[in-house]
Amino acid sequence: MSGREASGLGGCWSAASIWRGAPLLSARLKLRLLTTADAPRLAELANDPEVVRHTANIPHPYTEADALGFITNQDNRRLAGLGVVLGLERSLDRHLIGCMGIGLDGDGTPELGYWLGRAYWGGGYGTEALRRLCRHLFADLGYEGVWAAVHPDNTGSMRVLEKVGFIAAGRHDCAMPARGGCIVDSPKFQLTAQDWRTHHAARPMLLVAAAALIDADGRVLMASRPPGKSMSGLWEFPGGKVQPGETPEMALVRELAEELGIDVGESCLAAMAFASHDYDTFHLLMPLYAIRQWRGEPQAREGQMLKWVRASGLSALPMPPADIPLVALLREWL
């Protein structure tokens, strides 16, 4: 563990530590500890020769018993401070799609490892999860670097590392006990905290205005993210980007007309809360306005789905991480 983590000092950073089992949220994923209930799904994903052929320790065939042993062993390692493995769960359907974690068996610098089920290759999930994990390692836990060794034929994993900012750092003799015990001369990649901070500081700020449309029965209108957009399928408060020269109120009036075909006057907007959320590739600032009066019937004009939901049921919807904290505030406000 890092010095700060091992110290056990209080503070917001320690309350959200993966070492204590707190999950990490990215745009489309929840990175969480594995439980024994995950064993069947883990076995289903990992019992694929194409998934494991470039891994060092995953046997093939891979059974549910293997998965149970892995989950138990990794929890023991976490409690001993030797490493953490997180399941990658899609927020949209709560399906486990792979694993990512770190080991501290060497000099105390985290060694990275990850794999995804074959059906999820090419979807950007590995890059998204790695960005989120690196932010936690550097910004919250205070590590100074992280490294990974990659099988020389695993070009997909190399691309993931390079997208996140890892650079080549020589070679590493990687033992492959699950592949016959051979030693593979593997390219090594590393990312330092300083390089991460420099890159992270350059991410853009995105200003978005959102609306909680509330009908006469106290229900709130939610809209799904349309196909083809980031976080597709997740439910959000309607709204959109604030364009240059617009105020948030002006942008919201325009967006509601374009997206839903309703007419809202700026005087009908009641500012009630805002979200400030780091999506790793950009930082989102989103004021939320409560609206009880408008002209016209909301219609889905951009391929989205619409749903009227009572405040008590909002938390059951899969949402982008930035919208989730607003739900509790809206329930209190209503």
C-alpha cells in the first residue's frame, strides 16, 4: 500500500479506497470487488482459449471451482495488502465483463493486470476502466507509478496501455505457469504519477444544462442516451451542452425544444442542484433545473426513450455517474 493508505488516516480519500472494498465508477462501468456469486459468470468469460492464451496465470479449461479459488485467494491478498482485483461490471445491465487489478509483490510499485470477455473486445471498456483505476491510484492513494508487462503478441493490450498514456520501459521476463511454465520476454510499460497529472490536467471542461421535468403527479421525466452516443442506454435528465455565447438557461430552453419539442420559458426554470464530475477524458459541470410548467407534450425526437418515474424509483435506473448524486437531492427537494 502507499504511505497514505497504510497510515489509516481519516479523510474523504480513505473512505473511497478500493482496499476497503469501495467501488469505482466510470462512464459505463462499476469497478468492484468480486464475490463468490460472480464465480459462474467469471468461469463463463474466462473459459475461452482466446481470452486466456496471452495470460500468465489463468488455466484452461477454466471451471467454476477455479473461479471460486481465485476470488478467495484475491480477497486474502487484498486483506494482506498484496493486491486488489476488481470485477468490471457494466452499469447498463450489471453484467460482469472482465477483471482488472494490481499486485504489490515486487518493490511496492503496483503491477497492472486485466482481461475482458471476448464479446467486449473493441468496445473501449479496458481503456475506460484503466483510466479510472489510474486516477484512483494516483489522485486518491498517492502511488508514484504503475507498470505492466504484456505478452509480445498481445497488441490489443498494448494499445489500451498506450491510449491511457503508458510508455515503453524496457523488457520484463514474465513467467507463464498456466502456459507450460515458459518464460516470455515481454515488453514493459509504465505510467508515472507526474505524467498522469500533466495529461489529466489538460482534459476539457464540459458545461451541460439538465432539467428535472416534474408532472402534476410528482413524476420526473427521464431520457435514455440514444444509440451511437457515449453511455448509450443509460438514463439521464434531459438537456444538453451549453454552446458559446449561451447561458445555461438559454441552452436548456433550446435543448428541450430540440430534444422533446416542448416550449419552456426561462422564468420557469428553478435552479436546484449541480453536478461536478470527472469522466477522466473530460470534466463535467452540470446545473440541474426543476421545471413544472411547459407547453407541449414531450416527445422523443432524437432516438431516445422517455420514461416518467416517481422520485422513489429513480435510483433503480442505470444512470451516468454524474446524474446519480442528483437523485437524492431531487427526492429531498420534492
